[in-house]
Amino acid sequence: GFALETEDQRFRALAKLERKSCDLMVLNGPEAMDAVENSVELIDPQGNLLQSIQGSKEHVARGILELVGRKLVR
């Protein structure tokens, strides 16, 4: 799932992850909208930070897909 949050970002992302029964949540802030670069956190259902990714939106997207791919192989 994806969470674009303005306040209490990690808490709200975890609540959304649980509410939507997701296996992973991608968290970013409102500064990502219409920006060339992005910064996200990938969080698991236990609230663990799996990875932080910063860079171009393409770089971030590839990083997300890579992590999801690794999770699917397990």
C-alpha cells in the first residue's frame, strides 16, 4: 500500500497498513507531489523500517519493485 501522510507519518502509515491488510507500506510526505525526486520508507506490518530510498522517482520506483520482488521469491 501507499501512504502519503503529513503528520505522525509512521503511525498513520502503520494504521493504514493494518486497516488495508497490506504486506508492505510505502510512506512518503506531501513534498513528493509534483517533485522530480522523492524519499520513501518501506515498512512491514510489525512497523520495522525495511528500507529508505531517495532519488529520482524512477530510482525510487525501481527500489520498491526490487524489494517487492525479493519478498515474493521467499
